[in-house]
Amino acid sequence: MKTEKITIRIYDEVGGDAAISVTDGDAIFKKIDAAISNQLIAVLDFQNVNLIITAFLNACIGQLYSKYKSDELNQYLKLENIKPEDKHLFNKAIKIAKEYFSDSASFDQSANEVFGHE
């Protein structure tokens, strides 16, 4: 049985070539989550996107690690047309998400101590 795919064109979703909005990232996260929940492969197509920031990636991809394991995401999430110079941003967002969601309570406690919050 072949798994169906849904392609999410980032350029169209963000209305241009800059993927910088957390709000846009959240909206894309919801589309990815819906696809994976329905056992569809979500293909994120970054064609014509010239600017990406990690805040956007944290919102659209990083949040997925709160719900899914890495092996599920490797199966159901595919990335296309990423510029070679942007790959490190994806790696950074994924690494931070994995660390955070593996022990979020400890992560939050450390952040609170650093910033002086109780």
C-alpha cells in the first residue's frame, strides 16, 4: 500500500520568499500535524524561499517533537528544495526541539534559574 502525500508549498503559505513568522509556522505545524495524524506524508517544499529563520522552523517543525517520535517524523515528514546554506538552520531547530521535548521540565527549570524567574 502506497502512502499518500500532501505538499505544503512554504512560499504560498507565507505569502512570499521569507519564512520568518511564528504565526505562519504555527499554521503550517497544524497542517503537518493533520497530515501525519491521517498517516499522510507531509512534504514541505521550500522552493523560492530565500529567507528562513529558526523561530519559524521551531514553530512549524520543532513543535512536532512534542507529539511524535523521530522515527515517525522521518517516515511522514519530507523536506524539499532547501538551499544548502539553510540546512544548518533545520539541524539546529531539530536538535533544540529534541533536547527540549526529551526533558522539558528540566529545560524550563534551567531557563528560569538563568533568567531569575521562580
